[in-house]
Amino acid sequence: MKQRSHASLLAWGTLILVAGVLLPLAVRQYQLAILTEIIIFALFAVSYNLLLGYAGLLSFGHAMFFGTGAYTVAIVINHIPSLSFFGAVILSLSVTTITGLVVGSFLLRHKGTPFALLTLAFNALFYAIATKWHSITGGDDGLSIFRPDINIGFAQLSTSSIPAFYYITFIIIGLVMLFSWYFTRTAMGQTVLLMRENEERMKFLGYNTNVSRLILFVFTGFLAGLAGIFYALFFQFTSITAISIDMSTIVLLMVIIGGTGSFVGPIIGACVYIYLQDFLSDITDRWPFIMGLIFIFMILYVPKGLSGLIYSLIERLRGRRHLSRKVEIAE
């Protein structure tokens, strides 16, 4: 079974890699831009699902890390013009990770509703800082930035074109997503799942649940910050939208649509949300109302999300095949 599972993962990984490399040759620039946006928001959704789906922590303020990453990369690029692409990314990730550590030290003393409300309060605090600190953040006007070129030693790799930035995004975020998936299979990832089911038993067995929860919180903040960094670099602009409550709501909607029960659920949710948003916004200005209706429908009738629906259909097909084989043998 394990060999079959590894072979299946290898096959899917190879297929995704080949498709990701060849897609820019087959689609238009506009479609490639949408695909790049999907990859960025897929990472954001995966980071939130690690918090909600794996640890059972409902957060209304996950955009604080997304926005911190977006604003930090914009600020350092504007104030340190000589900074390289990866230098800006690493510095911004460091700031976001430290932010996650500090905020998590306060938030994770609480659970359930108090935790959710405190995340909302912290997000509002970060939003107020971004709005009022006009000299640094640009306030309501936001910040415009440029993408630094990547120095690979013997040449300068331009990031200005959409295909070039797509490949950079695909490679970096793809590797981070792969590591995030591996994290869920490690002892640490399994500990988080067991904590969600029965934290008192984990304490009894000698696990420090507070430290484990803090590590997960900082890691999810790191992932959300990386998504925010690439969001700012992709649009070459950062505004208070990136750190608003609306952004936290969007990522929650992505996860609910895709399903919290699997790692790929949020990725599916990000794909569906971005494409639906793009499609509906071309048809009507009231597209948020339609998205709200979809959200209500998913909560009421598809509680496990699209990934759960897909898995249940696959299981039914397998069950029918198994039943038909039994009938054939009996005959």
C-alpha cells in the first residue's frame, strides 16, 4: 500500500511539474496572470487550513500576517533600492515570522471564542497602523513598488514579465507547499492533529501543547507572510486591502469552499474562488453577494467542501467497481 501511495504521489508530482512548466506556452498572458494569483492565494489558504483544519483554531485575523509580508516587502524595496529580490523576500519573511512569534505568545494563552475574537482585535490593530502611519505605509493610498531583478551570478534574471514572475512563483511557492505537505506528515504535524482531538491526553503523555501550538502558529504566519510578499510583488502595489478583515474573510471562504479535511482542499478552494471572482466581476458589480450565497450553500449542503465531495464520489466509484467484481466472481 505504501509503495502504491508513493508511486501515486510521484506520478501526481511529475504531472503538476510538467503542466506548470508547459502552461505558459499554451495560455495567454491574462490567463497566466490569473494562474499566478491562484498559486499565491493557494499558499495563503493552505496556511490558514493548517491553523483551522489541523489545529482547530478559528482565526479572524490571518490577514495580519499576509498584510505584514506585503507591506514589509514594499517598504524595504522602496527604502533600500540596492536590495536584491531574495534579500527583500528573506528580510520580509523574518519580520513576519517575528510578528507571528510575538502575537502568538499573547494569543495562544486563550482558546475557542476568546482566541477568535483576539485575532480579530489584533487584525484591527494592524489595519489601523497601516491606515494611520501614512509616512511609512502610504495610508489609504498604498505603496507602489517594482520587482527587483534576480542576480544569478553570471547574469541578471528580469522579473518584469508575467511569464518570468510566474516561473519564480511556481518554483518557490511550489517548494514551500511541498514542505508544508511534508510538515503535516511529520511527528509535529501529527501532534497538532492529536491535540485537536484530545489535548488533555497529549498533556498527560508529556507533550508541551503550548509550545507545539506556538510553533504551528508561527509557521502558518510564515506561510501567510510569504503569500503576502508575492501578492505585493505580483501586483507591484500594496494597500490596506491586504491587511483588512475582508482579506481574512476571503481566505476563510476559500478554505470552506475547498474543505478543511484535506491538504488539497484549500488549493481547490483558491482555484474556484479566484476564477469565480474573475468571472462574476465581469458580469455584475454585485459579485460579492453571489459569493456570499455560495458560501452559505457550502456551509449548509456541502460541509466537507469540494474536496470532501470529490473524495466521496471517488469512494462511491470504487465501491461500485468492488461490488461489480464480486458479482462477476459469484457468476
